[in-house]
Amino acid sequence: MEKALVLDSGLCTGCEQCEVACSTVHEGVSNPATSRIKVFNFHDEGRFVPYTCTQCDEAWCMQACPVDAITVAGTGAKVVSDTLCVGCKVCTIACPFGTVNYNPATGKVLKCDLCDGNPACAAACPTGAITYTDASATGYAKMQSWAKATDAGAQASA
Amino acid sequence: MSWTQKILRVNLTKGTCTPEPLNMEWADKYLGQRGLATKYLTEEIDPKVDPLSPDNKLIVATGPLTGTAAATGGRWSVITKGALTGAIACSNSGGFFGAELKFAGWDMVIFEGKSKKPVYLLIQDDEATLVDAADYWGRTVWETEKGLKAEHQDPQIRVASIGQAGEVGVKFAGIVNDLHRAAGRSGVGTVMGSKNLKAIAVRGTKGIAVNDQAAFDIATSAAKAVLAENGVTGEGLPAMGTQVLMNVINETGALPTRNHRDSQFEGANDISAEAMAEPRRSDGKPNLVRNGACFSCTIGCGRISTINPEHYTVKDREQYQIASGGLEYEAAWALGAANGVNDLDALTFANFICNEQGFDPISFGATVGAAMEMFEMGVITPKDTGGLDLTWGNAETLTTLAELTGRGEGFGAEIGLGSKLLCEKYGHPDLSMSVKGQEFPAYDARGIQGMGLTYATSNRGACHLRGYTVASEVLGIPEKTDPLSSDGKAGLVIAFQDATGAVDSAGLCVFTTFAWSMDNIAPQIDAACVGDWSVEKLLEVGERVWNLERKFNLDAGFTGKDDTLPKRLLKDAAKSGPAEGKVSELGKMLPEYYSLRGWTKDGVPTNDTLSRLVL
């Protein structure tokens, strides 16, 4: 079954444990600068929003890559091969969401690879803001809460 | 490994930035942050130095766990001789700045001398430069942080800066990072301002490795599970923040009210966590927007709040109709109960101003309380205050004074002296509720006996974060002791002081110790750092740091006579609640404390104690 990362900003406290976990798993050091997931702090609104690659089905990054360094893994993740990547950055331009980024330290690009089906960010998140669930039911929790809320209204009128 | 093993020495007089290797022999004895920076400071400055002279130094320090996956591994500290106290100062902050400094490759920055003109330090990984700060001098913390990010076209820069309070010499100015986290106490921002140093802006992309990643993963994961499952760190603090304490401490009869004249506040519930969660009539929203975490923190106790848009403080000032750092317990107490104000929006606004202009809400609120008492006595008159009515409970006076103090204007310039100098100026030194010049936080020493000893012996002046025996005496952590009894409190205070010294030196947050014992902490440090870091070794670090700080203060001219409390707490009994009729039994606890510490009856560490601790 294909799974996907589900990000719930309502639960995010902005602690960046996800960024630490991501960079540690991929680079061996705690270094948010190389994290494939980022938490944005919209200070004036009091909102923390985690954001990363959604693994587009027809991925712009993959189609744009001139050396075919981006391929589809068994998890559905679009994965960059460091051996093939030439650091041309065309994928960083092609991605409409900005989730592919260049790493000057290695001359390669960084993007979420779903950690081979065991995303470190989801495991590290202390509040459940990041989960890895059935890709066909990413709206399940939201539907469930709205079902409850709207049905409570119906009950009140009945 | 976990230490970057590199420090940056910034000579502001010469305008130079020079890297140096970290003294690893000292790191093995003092661990990091509070301990290690205190070692550097005490080796490098004359304890008798004027805190505001160029010969004082200011050290910005991280711990070995700062920037790592260890829960709460985002702490950093400022170590200097305090402007408010003239004693050793160590002010600890969270947020994201400290971790960023580590990611850039630096354990510490030592500032020495004084710049001829205002400058800020820009660190981008290995590159460090002093930059002209003419455009930022005279600006607030909030303007400075936004300006620096815009100037360098880098929204990921982290900034620690002083506001106008630090520039104009408010004695309790702090250093604020990430808009609303602060190294708030003892006047560390005043020292920074005296050096013409406006800000430190850091961007780090190098990251932090630990010594044994596999062992570190196991130790940190286990410790995070302990935090998650604990009632205080897993539920109470995320949901209600430290403000969970407001009603609890009031019921304990230890909520100092109106400059410690009373020890229970009739308006406590109006300024509590419960009140912050209550939807208001105007826009249907509560004061509390949500909780927020510092770097790597899985507790997330931080409050993010808004002010009622119809409140007088913000009605015509859109720039304050935003979410920002809300009331923590100490701030809510100092701005509220200490001067009898029960207007939650006024307190939230005053707290915004403390963050925006960079000054300590505890010392500010407590000093306003002392001024209000002298106003009631007729010692301070409307002529002195520029017409301000300092009657107890006047919210508009509180918020006006916050703005005036931040800019050093009008009667705010007198509040900016701190309560000790203010009360001396008006001839009533006894009315300053302080130790070594630093105002008390939010626990009455008559109702929580251990805290009286904690305050009296605290090396940086009155402080709850040097030995939080409230955990034991009120919350029953790790085990319940009677808050009204002084029996056994000397040993309890010492245990808390030493453990806190180790936690502060590691780069962790002391709030973890609501759930963690040293048995949870030691394996994390041991896995992260080279060397063997047992519980025993860590507690010895804590004790060593305590004695080193003590030694500095004695060399600076403090004596055992300064380990005392204001007469009000020693002579005037609490008037209501469970502590009614009680005074602080400091006189009983202090000799036992000295003896258990291995100090003489005058409070001087004996040679045996010093040599045992390799001092």
C-alpha cells in the first residue's frame, strides 16, 4: 500500500525535532540546513507549519532532470541518485513547491526520499503533527473531525 | 564531537574576531555553557571590575547538547559580571539562536573591550565580522531582528539583540533572541549595551555530530518517552505553560502580592492559565493562541498570545495586534500580583514591551511594586512620577511605565534603576524585595521555606532557577516535603543547586527535571561527549560550578552577610493562607547549609572543599 507524509500544522509546536532527525539520518549530523523537511514559523499569526515534498505522481523535478538522476522508489518517493546528480539545479527550478534544494557542501540536491518507507521526521515528531499513513486516506482524520462537528449540529436541531 | 571545540574571541576595542581552540581540559571539568563559561570569565576578569567598564567581558555560551536531538537541547547562556547585581551573572535562554551558533561551528563567543561606535557581530559559519550598527542603534529588538534578516536577505538568520533598554542603561536589561526568548535577568543586556554591541546575527550550516550516535539515539529516545509520559512535562506544561502555577501557588499561600506585603492575591485567577484559555467577549478568541517550543524541545511550554484588539493598549496600535510571546508564570506574577494588577491584557501588553525593548519583566514588575508602596506612603509623589498615579492595581500606570522604562524616559528611568537603587534613593532600602540587588521571583519565602534559602544563597541574586525546591515542596517532585517546614531544606537546596548547575552546563532546560532524574540525563551526555559522564561526575561539575561562582562573588566583595533576605520576610509574618503566622526561618537553615557545603561559618569555602573540587 502506498503511504504518504501527512503534515498537520495545528499540532506543530515548531520544535524542529523533525529537521534534526532528517539531517541526522541523511547526513550523520544534526543540521537543519540540510533537512529535507522545514518548519516555518509565521510568528505574527502564531502558526508553525511543517512542509516537505509531496512526492508528485508526475514529478516536475524528475521530468526536468537532464541526467535522469531522479527515479521512483518502491515507496513512491522520487529519489535523487548522488552518483548521477551533476548539481545543475534544474530540478530546484522545476519544482513548483520549492522542496528540492541545492547543498553547496556536496554539490548535489536534497529532497525528501521518505527514508525508504520509515520517515525519521514522523518518528521524531513529539506531537503527532507528522504522520506516515495510507496515501489514499490522507484526509481521513480531517473528514472524521468534520463529520463529528457537522453531525453534532444536526443532532442539536433534531 | 558535541563540542565544536572552537570559540570566537571578539575584541570590540580593536574590532577583531579571532578563533581559538576550546580548552578541553576545562571542558572535562566544567562541561559547557554555564560552568565552562564561568571558568573562562573568572580566569579572565578581575572580580572587582565595574560591570559596565570595558574590562568586564561578556560570554555567549552553548553546551555540548545544544543543537542536538536531546530534548530541550537548544539552551544557551550569557555569562558576565551582572550590571544589576555586581555578582556573577548567568542568564539562560532558549529559542533557536544557541543551536544556530553551534551549527555555525562555535561553542562560545567571548566579547571583550568596548567598541567606539555601535556594532553588531555577523557570523556565517566560519566567517565572523563586526559590522556598523548605526542603522539599528535606537531600535527595538523586534525592529533589529527584522532589519538584519532583510539586510542580509536571509530569513534563516537567528538574532540575539538588545533593545533600547540595554542602550540606555536600564539595570535589568536583557538580551532577547528569536523575538521573545530572553537571557533576561541580572542586567546582561546592560553589559552588552555598555560595550556598544547591538546584536549577534548567526547563520550556521555545518551541523553538530555526537560522539556515539547509536547510543545517543537510544538515550535521547528513552528520555523523550519519560517526558511524554510525565504529567507535568507531558500534559501540564504543554497545555497551560508555567502559568499552571498561578492558582496553585496562590492556594499554597506563597504568591507574593503588593511588594510582598501580602502572600495571596485576590486577582490571581484573573491572570492565570485558566484565564488565558477563556474566550473573550470582543472577538471570541482566548488570550492563548497555542503553545510553542524552543529548539529540539518535546515539552513545548511556551505561550503564544494575543491581546484583546479592543483593549486600550492596542486599540489604535495595529503593530501590537499580533501573536507573540505570552505570559509565563514569573512574568504574570511580577507584572500582576507584585503590584496588584489583575488585567490580563495589560499584563500581556507589558510583557510584549519587555520582549520588544529587552528588559526583565520580573525585576521591572517587582520594582514597580516597590514604587507603588512608596507612592502609597507618600514618599514618591506625583511630582516625582510626572503625574502618574502609582496606586496599587493601576493597569494603565503599569503599561505606561513599561513603555517609559524601555526607552529610559520620565519616571521609567527611575524604575530602570531596579528596586535596590530606587528604594535607597527614596530612603527606604528595606522595601527592595531583593537579594544581592536582584528582585525575587514569584514564590514567597515564608510559605515555601526552601526557596528562602535558595534566594539567599543564589550566586546571581534572588532567583528561582538556581535551586527550584518548589518542585519538591509544592509539586512533590522527586518527593514531597513540607513547604512550611525548614527541616532538611539545607540539603534539599544543595541537591537542587548542584543538579541545576549540571543541567545548565549541558545545554538542557531545567524544566526537564520535573520528569528526568540525573539517571536520565547522564546517558545522553555520556553518549554525546568524549569522556565518561556518570551521574556522580555531573553532580560534581554542578558543585564545582557553584563553588567557583561563590568564590568569584567573595573576591568581588560579597560576604556571608549578603546571604540574607529583606526584613519583611524575616520579621513580618504572612497574613493569610496556609503560611499565616510564618516568617522565613533562614537563620536556622543557613548555618546548616554552610556546613553541608563545606564552607566556614562565614560562608567561605574551606581549603579542603576547594581542593576536593579541584578549584
